[in-house]
Amino acid sequence: MYWYSNKNLGDNDIELLARTETVEKMMRNRVTVDFGDRKTPSFDEIGLDNTHDMYYIKILGNKVLQFWFYDARDLLDFEQILHEYKIKAPVNDK
């Protein structure tokens, strides 16, 4: 027997939660990331499997993603991971 805990919300989930305290809280805990010349990391590389609560990823464009978190601790952890990724991830050659 297997079961999985998935804290990643989809577009349909966000639509169901529209105009609720949950979405309002998540909108306060969001960050937009433009990866620019860097390779867009995999979800394993950005540590979203260790979140405390649910999160949502919105694709805004090519290499531009917005991350919404329910728990402010997840936003703080994610920003730390972004700093580490920026230091160690190579810039793509053009």
C-alpha cells in the first residue's frame, strides 16, 4: 500500500479557494522569480518537498515563476534556497 502527500495546489484548487482567507494568506506569502540566464531548477533542487504546508506555483512566462506559500516559514526557507541556488547555479552560455 502507498500513499502520497502532495502539498502543491493546482489551478483548479486555487479557483475553488478564490475569495477565501487561504488565498489571501497565500498572496501575502508569494515571491516572483525570474531565472533569467540561469537554468530553471527542478523541484528537487528548490526543496519544495520539505514545505510545512501547501503551496502554489504560477507560471508567468518563460523562466518566470511565482511561488505562493500558505506558511510564512516556507517562504523564508524558499528565499534561502534561492540565495544558495543563485550562488552555485551556472549562468547558461548564449
